[in-house]
Amino acid sequence: MAEKVLTAKDYRTDVQNIWCPGCGDFGVLNAIHQAVAELQIPPQDLAVISGIGCSSRLPGYVNAYGFNTIHGRALPIATGVSASRPDLRVLVAGGDGDAYAIGAGHFVHALRRNPNLTYIVMDNSVYGLTKGQGSPTTPVGDPTKSQPFGHSERPLNPLAWALALEVTFLAQAFSGQVKQLKDLIVKGMRHEGFALINVKSPCVTFRGNQEYNYYREHGWNIDKDGHDYHDREAAFRITQEKERVPFGLIWQDENAVSLGKQLELEREKYSKVRQYDNADEVLRTFFA
Amino acid sequence: MKINDLTLTLAGSGGDGVITTGDFITRAASSDGIYCLTQMSYGPQIRGGESSIRVRMSHKQAQSRGDFVDSLLVFSWKDYKRFTDEVELRPGALVLYEEADKESPADFLPADIELRLQAVPFKKIAQEDVGVPLTKNMVALGVLAEIHGFNQERLKQAIMDKYGKKRPEAAAKNIEAFDAGKAWAQEHGPKEERLQLEPNGGERLLVMNGDEALAYGALQAGVRYYAGYPITPATPILHWLQQELPRFGGTVIQAEDEISAITQCVGASWAGVKAMTASSGPGIALMMEAMGLAGMAEIPLTIVNVQRVGPSTGIPSKPEQADLLQALGMHGDVPHAIFAPADVEDCFQVAMEAVACSERYQMPVIILSDQFIGERFESLRGDRFLERVKQVERDLPELSPERKYQRYAFSESGVSPMAVPGLEGGQYITSGLEHDESGAPTSSSEYHQLMSDKRAAKLKGVAEDFDFARVYGNKDAEFGIICWGSLKGAVREAIMRAQDEGLKVAAYVPQLLYPVPQRSLSEFLKGKRKVMVLELSHGAQFYHYLKGYATDLPEEFLSHCRAGGHLFSIEEVLKLIRTHSVSELVA
Ligand SMILES: Cc1ncc(C[n+]2csc(CCOP(=O)(O)OP(=O)(O)O)c2C)c(N)n1
Ligand code: SF4
Ligand SMILES: [Mg+2]
């Protein structure tokens, strides 16, 4: 019998979706359904892991082994999954607060380790789930629930940050452009190592409905513009862009060793110096 | 008559090599059938500070560090000063000290007991006879070997094992120094039988510390993922597993912090690989949120806390038993289990029990060890390990395309088979949110009640399957002592001495702390009129815990506790027994 061809529909679930109508995260969810269908990943071999936030509800809406974990810890949890089960395909999803505020410490170290996973950050520049406080990517001056007279801290630049940390795959997308986002997810999931896709995903409830227009007007499709994603300097320039919002694949390093590879090498090394047939034999190393 | 129990302490500065010397003594004696219990102690300096090593050597498995030091060797009195409150000298004890040290020994030794002082030219021998000042510790080893009758062949073997292959010249010099020390002792040292340790038959023993035993237990239990962040006194677990797990296809990751360590383990276990993390009080505090997640999502997970003096940074190098309430209390009601090993060998077993419990009941399980167990080395019989190996696999579901898999299906035991990624048709959503049987999030308080009931039902099974306690002394005694963890050693030895004095007393040391091992506890409490809980916790945490959670306690339920750091001695416990079991002598 020929294998059944999986379509986007096969990845839907009947878990009730709680997102507001018009939320940018719907576009991300669609793109994911299409991307994993394009990759024909059997649902049982797909792990979708998130932290906490509106965006982090996403795993419930994907037919896969889903894990909606705790705030800010999606990356170490996914690292544990990816390192212990290299046979799985691991997709991580979450918000800007989850990734760049409470999870910032882990973000840095996940990039260093380069586990084989794709991290989709649904960046809406706000804390959606807790109803409208400022986030690490909220522009200065924007009123928020926590700072009604305008957000005062400077936003961080996740793209420049990740590139400086030598991320091995870096992209930015817009949830209103599902096709490009889907293509980037496919590329990210084919990348052996850590793929970061920062997705501008508007929160219509707490930041109004003007952002869709803004990104349409100011979006800059670098894929179409012929950007060379192996050119590190050009990539840095893109992360510094002020007038336009770059969308597309910014940087990729296919040669970096992934965590999974690193662990395999380590296992080989230790196996050479630890020549036991079974765990019982380890006991003899303790004899005086 | 030669002796069969000897407690030896060496003190000096980091560069004096006392730790190496004590280590050689421990390994050589253990290879020759003498049981050792060895503790290292260091000053606060990162390198080169004061250090001391205490070796209790005995013909029987030593239960405690021994109350009194029989033989003390001091390279420098100034360095020794820091350890004076850890070294209780036995009246008549032998004290060997560096002849060239300008300080006066009387300034550092207790005035009220008689001691046998002897200056030894360690430095001079190393410098003039051997030509290498650094070998003075091997001179000392030769002196001690001669005076105390240690197996000299085995000691030389220990020297060769350490230096022979890589640095043959150093090995030769060290052996030369050893012989020079021996020659000195033959001419000038005391030659009394009562200083000589009788050989003990020569069965080869192994040597490990509690952390290593625990790590080995985890390996045997099937743990294949370990993530940890370095912290005294739990670090040896990380070091040992890093050496051993990769060979077995496992993964060890030094995490960026304890939150990462435990959440990595949650991820690995969720993916179907047995996982463990370890830390001490401050790191465990950082892990609490993830333990709640493992509880809510019903993910097997083993968490080791090698307790040290707290709160906060406290005294990292000393033990305390004051993290019990931390281990009990999480945010929300989290059914989980707490196990406590009582000695080094027990660490091996408890690790396997804890992993088995976490896998069978799909819950976080905490092991509360402590610094005194974790970092001390003991000689142990090898045959006691492999016969105990225990592996438990978690229940996997039988999946069929006709039925939707219900991850959290209700069951009497509270356990529902857990699908792991890769199993076709087992896809479900896991979360820290309250959920229905399928795993889908819900905010229904009715479901919260039902699911809380389900999760809590597991505690009954845990108490049935894992109720294991050690009971010592006279079963029918009316006075009983309850303690846990590393206090067992001193209590057990005190009970043996009390029985020699004709006193009736019993002791109860549970391995399972939570849920309350009520079956074994009630059995122990039968006929007890007075029970005392002994612990190293200023706030008497174990006592209050039992008062709140256990039943069948006698009216006279007493607490004897103090802050950690200073261990209870055998003599101290014996005094308590003398005071409290007096009514039985009259009866
Ligand atoms: C430890 C912890 N602190 C705080 C919270 C409350 N909290 C939930 S989601 C959230 C922020 C969500 O923002 P973001 O990650 O950007 O996700 P979004 O809702 O915007 O998609 C916060 C602060 C929590 N759940 N856990
Ligand atoms: S609050 Fe904002 S981010 Fe959350 S679901 Fe609504 S629109 Fe989306
Ligand atoms: Mg957000």
C-alpha cells in the first residue's frame, strides 16, 4: 500500500482555539500546518514545544506530540527532547516575552549549543496573555498596560543579538505573508542546527489593527531582493535596518556542528576509553 | 593486643598533600579488607588553603566517622587551627607533628586530656634524605604505616597506581620517601601493639563516595539523560555521569543554570528517556517551578538534593537536614515522593528506587541526600551491588486507530499509560495547565478536583510499594529514636553501645520520607511510650512533619534537634538514650 500523502488538514486538532479573531498567530499556525505537510513529517515524529503566552498555546492546535510548558523554558525543554531523541523533528514556538525576557538566559545558551530545532518566535511586541504589558520588543513611547504614558526601555533587537551569538540559521517573517513564512519554516526544519525565525505577528487586541498595514507597507522581502544569506556582513546590515522591516532568510551557516552531532562524537570518544559490555562492569572501576 | 578500629586525621596546607596521603591510606586499606570511612575538609581558599582528611578504619563496616581521633598528624599548627572543632582527640591519642614548625603544640591542643606528642622531621627527611621537599607527605605515610601496621605493599601499590605509568621518576622518589619515613619510625617511633591495626583477611573492597554511588545507581536504573549545574556537594554526580553515561548512549549536559538543568530533564523524560538532575538547596529552589510542571503533566523525573547548610549559600561543605520542608512544599498540590539514603551504599539503592518510583507513578521524585553522605568515601563489599539492580519501565499505552488516545484516562491507581513521541496515534497535548483526560486544557474546577484526586491516588501506591525502613535495637523497647539520612550511622552505633550497657532502645530510619511510610512506622511505634526525633534542623522540620502527617504517634513525642554542620556523635546519642530509657531499667 502506498504511504498516505499528508496534507495540512492532517495536522489540525479539535482542541478549542482561544486566540482573538484577527490575531497574527493564526497565520503562523497555518504556515506550520503547510510546512510540516510539505515535509511529510509523520505527526508522531513531530514534537511541538512552547512556553507560556497566547502564542504558546500553539502546540495544542497541531496534530503532533505537543508540549505547552512553562514561561520562558521552552528552549531547555526542547533541548532535552532534541538531545535525547535525535530521531524526532522538533519545532519550538512562543512569544517575544517568553523568548527574550524570561527566557533570555536560555536563548543565549541554546544558540551556543546549536540543538537541532526550529524556533518560531511570535513577536507581537507585547505581553498578550497577561493583557497588554510592554515586552522586550515594545518600541519606546508606545503606551502599554504597565506604562500608560509610554514604554520607556529601549527595545532589544533580536536579529542582531542572535547573529552576534552566532546563530546558525536566522530569518524574519510576517504572519500576514503565510507563503514566505511557510517556506522559511521548511528551510529551518531542513537546517541541521538551531533555526530562529522571528515572526512579526500582530496582537490586534492590545496593539490595534494598524500593524498589518504597517508591515505590508514597510516590509522588505530580502529573499526576492537577492540577499546572500552566506554573507555575514550583509546579514549584519540587514539586522540594523531602520526604515524597512526585513523579511526572509538573513543568515545560514550549514557547517556548524549541531548539538546532536557533538553528542554523537562525545559518545564515540568515551566508548573508546570505557570498554564495558554492560553497566554491571562499571562496578570494577571502584575497586581500590 | 592489636586494635581493629582506628581513627586517623591528617592536617596541613593544600600543598602538603594530606588529601593524597589519606586517599592512599583509604585505597590501600580497602584493597586489603579494612573498612574505611573517609572525609575531607577544606578551608575557604580555592587553592592552597588548609586541608584535612579523616580516615576511620575498622574491621567492620564503619557506621559513623568515629567520635574520637586516635592518631593525629599535623604538618603545620596554624593550618590545623581551623579544624580543632572537628577533631575530638581521644585521651592518650598519638600526635605526630612537624619538628620544624615554630609554634608550640600546647597552644593548639586541649589542656585537659593527656596526649602522646612526638615531633617528626618530615621536612628534613624529605629535603636531605630524598632531595625532594614535596615528598614529605610520603615520608609521613611511611611513618604512619610503620607505627600503625598498615599493609606497606598495598600502600606502595597505591603510589605506583597514581604515578607509576605517567611519571616513573616521581613514583620512585615517592617510594624512596615512604621508605625513609618507615626507617625513621623504626628507629624513633612508638612500637606498641595498641597502636597497630590488625589485618582483616584481605577481601578486596571497593571505594566510592555517596554521590558516585547515587550516580551509579542512576546508570543501573536506566537513566540516560542528566543535566546539572555545578554546586557543592552535588558536583561529583555530574563528574561521574559525564564519564560514564555517553558510553551507554546517554547524554550529559552542563546546563547554564538549574532551571535549564531540570527543564532539559523534563523534556528528555517527556520524550521517553529516563532523566535525572542534581543540585543542593539554592539550586533546588530554582527548580521548584519545573517540579510543579512534572507533577501536573505527570512526567517521571528524579531530582537529587545533596543537602548542605542553608539557607542561601550557608556552609557549602557541611551537612544539614533542613531542606525537608522545601522538598515537601511546591506550588499547588503536587503528589510526589521523597526518598532519603542513609549511607553511601544506600545511595546506590535509593537512586534505583527513586527512578523506579518516578517511572511507575509518573511523578517527580526527590532524593534528599546530604554532604556527609555525598562527599565521604566508604569501603564497601562489591557483591552487595549487582544483586540489587532494579529497573522499572513506564507503562506505554496500547494504541488503536479506532479510539482516540486518552493520556490522562482515570484509573484506580491514578496512573494512566503514557505515550511517548514516535508512537503512532499517541499524539496528545501535554501542558502545565489543568486538563481533561485527553490533555486538552480546561479551567473547570470540577476537572481540577477530579484530576487532583487522580494524581493524589498515586500516593497510596507509592506508600505500598516503597515503604522501606531500617529498624535497629530492641523491638519491644518502650523508648524509640526516629531519624533519617546520615544520622543513621551515629544512632546505630549508639544503640549497639546502649545494648551493651543493658539499655533497651530501638531506632527507626525510613528510606521513604513522603508519603509517610505509615505501615512500617506504625509497626515500629507498637508498644513505644516515648519517641524522640533526632535531626540536624534548627526548626525541627522532620519532627513537625511527622506530627502533622503521621498517625499512631505516642503522647510523649519529643524533638532533639540543632542546626546543621556539627554532626551528632555516638556519645551524644548514647547520653540521650541513657536519659530517656531509664524508666525501662527500673521496670
Ligand atoms: C513564571 C511565570 N511568570 C509570569 C507568568 C505570567 N505570564 C504568562 S504569559 C506572560 C507573557 C506572555 O508574553 P509573550 O511571551 O510575549 O506571549 P504572547 O502572549 O504575547 O503571545 C506572562 C508574564 C507565568 N505564566 N509564569
Ligand atoms: S491577546 Fe493578542 S496575542 Fe493574544 S490572542 Fe489576542 S490578539 Fe493574539
Ligand atoms: Mg508577545
